Amino acid sequence: MPIYMTRKIKRIKTFIALSIIPQIFLVKLLGSNPHLIETYYSNGFYPKLSMLYRYIFGWIPFSIGDIFYTLLGILIVRFLLIRGKWFFEHTRAFFRELFVVVSIAYFVFHLFWGMNYYRQPISKSMGLSEDYTSQQLYDFTERIVAKSNEIHLKITQNDSMKVVMPYSKEETFTMTQNGFDNLARQYPQFTYYPQSVKKSLYSKMLTYMGYSGYLNPFTHEAQVNGLIHNYKFPTTTCHEIAHQLGYSAENEANFVGYLAAVHNEDIYFKYSAYIFVMRYCLGEIRRRDPDKFVEFNTKINPGIIKNYIEVSNFWKKYENVAEPAFKSTYNTFLKANSQKEGMKSYNYVVALLVNYYKDRPL
């Protein structure tokens, strides 16, 4: 290759590598105006892009995103093997190559999905308060416990039997659409079509990392851990679809996932939804008043407790020394993307639920 072409390529790569700096400033600048992001990105550009990618990849029965990550991993290893020595011999060239990749990934991530981290809170768009008292929490939990017990008894006819989902995970994926269709009649912003939900090819790895699923922001496939218990599958699937719809905050994805599952006509989906949010309510009560937590536990059907224990035992089986590191990394990632409480933000779904049901029946 001629010398002038080599120099030109180097200049282009240097420009791309250094563009990470203005990109970060631009993202933070745009992100400081949630109304702008909500109007033009989250309700403008993003839904069209996401729908396009769901049309492209949704019909394929396996995860294209997981294959993409596999190839990316191979390319990273190849780069380190071939260019790794540059770190010592040609340090500037090594970091130029590295930051070319980082810069492009940062740009694509935020264009394809990441700007949703800076949208308006769902509490604002749905007119919900974010504050609630302990008494309001206790009153709502009383209602959710009663409803969970009622649905559990309808399914099992025995308060001591655990619930076993009668559907395969593929059937659950298909049935999930019903809940979003029903929910969208009341809230059009939750319209979901076409579907692109798949079991992750790396379900075992996700389990060791402590995750039930994830959204691939580059292919817009909702990935669900294929090893988790079936009764958890409906709400986990709905949670990942909520991310697909652009609700990046974990508490909001929990909230939308719950609403979609509870609006499903299938009773097993409703059961999954109710005991999903009941767990978060009980966790918040335990934090505020341990004695009250014990009191509420005595009111829950033993069969529901068995389902909780079943899930707890499943995760304990896969506990390992690396899991805290993965959780810590994701916690840092969330904090860097406008979720100040990191992984604790999952629990803030309680505020949305308590205020949503102030004037609504369960």
C-alpha cells in the first residue's frame, strides 16, 4: 500500500478513536433534556428502528445476537494474539486500534438503544407519583397477597401445592403477545409487534452470571435464560420485551413486564405477575419493618412459598465466586447510564405499583 494511503488510514482511525470524547459530551448534553429524548428518540426514531430489526431477526428461531457476540469474542482474542505485542512495541498504535472499536461500539449502542436511558421517567408519562408511605405499602401488599392466594388456589385447588406451568417455553413466548395486545388497548405506547424473543444460546453462562435474560441492543432480540423455572418465564419474557419497547430503567421494565403479564388472559401469566411483584413488596417491607415482614409471610399460601424456595434453590445451585464480579460490573454500567441506584433500581418498581393501584382494582 502506498505511504500516503497508509497515512490517510491512520488519520481516519485516529479521528474515529478520538471521536469518543465529543460523543460522550454529546450524549450527556442530549441526555440532560429528557423531554427532547422522549419526543424525538424514544417516541420517534427508536420505535421505528426497533421494529425494523425485529422484522429482520425476529423470524429466525435462534439468537443472531448471541452469534454476533461469539464472533466479536473471537475477533477480540484474535486482535490480542496478533496485536497484543503492540502494547509494548507500538503503544500508540495499539490504543488507536482499541479506541476505534470502542468509539464505534459506543456510537452504535447509543444510536440503536442506549439513549433510552435518558428518556422521561414512566411515572411522568403515566401521571404517577414516585412517593408513598409505609401504610400505603402495607395496604397494597395486603391486596397483592390476597390476590396471589386467590389465583394460586384457582390453579392448584390446594393451598400447599406449588404451581407448575403447563406450557413449554416456546409456547410461553407465543402467549406473551396476548398480554401486550390487551395492555395496548388502554396504553398505546405499549403496542408490541412484531415479536422477537428467544432463548439465549448462552443460558448456562447467564445462569452462572446470575441473570434471567437480557436485551441485545444491536439486534433488538429479547434474550431469555432458557434454564430458569417455567413459572418465572412469563414475567421475565415481558420484562425483556419492555426493554425492547425502550424502557431501559430496570424498575420501569419490571413495571411494564408486570402489567403485560397481568393483562394476559391466561391465569398462569397472572399468577407469575402477582407473585413477581409480591416478592418486591415483601422485600421493601423487610427493609422497613422486619416484624411486619414476618407477619405478611404467615398470610401467604404455603404453595406460593414453595415456588419462591424452588427459585431460590435454583440460583443457589449456580452460585460461584465470579457472580459478584459480574453483578458489580452491571451495577457500574447502570450507574453510568443515569440509574443512580444501580441494581437497586429493580426494587423501585414498588413505588410505581403502589401509586398505580391507588385508584384501581387489582
